[in-house]
Amino acid sequence: MRRQTTPGPGGLHNKGTKGKRARSVPIIEQLRPLVEKRIAAVGKKPDARLFAGPRGGRIQVTVLRRATHWDEVVAKFGYEHLRRHSLRHTGLTWFADAGVPIHRLQQIAGHTDPRITQRYLHPDKKALQNDGNLLSIHLRAPNRSPDGPQLRLVK
């Protein structure tokens, strides 16, 4: 990823990526054929857009919204509050849930500060409960060192 197009005063603006440097992003296997097809279509033009609007230029926000039926989809599932940027939070959370370490999540997101990346991660309640269960199992383990952490009442 080398650049992004974002809406702003007066229309769309091209700008560098977060951190102002090109970065690689992982593509899940279900999307690889589509991305490979688009890469082949643009050839060896490093500044070409992989995905373009209907006239070959930048994809307008309204065109994207209509093409993906965004409003209808989120309404159907009762998520009218959901914004496309929320998908960035979802994607990073899924990567984290899959075990991708925080330093690589930072690279994927283009963040320089791990605290910013942490703001994007939203573990579900079941995952948090499972973490509590793991600690319970650890504390009951018969082979746990007697010199390790001990439970005690703090006043």
C-alpha cells in the first residue's frame, strides 16, 4: 500500500499512507485471486489503482456506498450505527484473535504507537471469560511451582 484517497474539503484527496511510508498488507486467501487479477490488469505501473471507479478514476464514497449496498446491508442486520471505518477495527480484532502479535498488527494498520493499535482491538466477552478460565486452570495446576505467585488477601 503506497497511498490512500480520503474525502475532505472540496472532494477527494490523495495522500500518503499512515506513517507516510509504503507497507505490505496481508490478503486472505479468499480475496487473493481477485487481487492477483487486478494486479495483472494494471501491469507494471506502480502508481496504478488496483480498484478504480466506473470511469477509471478514484472511487467516490457515494459510489462505493451504493455499489456495496452499505445502507441496506447494515439496516438488514440492525447495525445502522456501523461505519465502514468500523471494519478496520473488526479486521484488526480478527487478526489479533487469530494470534497475530501486536507489532505486526501495528505494521498492518500503519501505526507507530502500539497504544493506537490497542484502541482498535475489541475482544468479545466470551474471549475474556476464556482468558479467566485459562488463569483458573493455571492456578489449579499440580505442577505449578510453589515458589511462583501465590494468592493472598491484600488489605
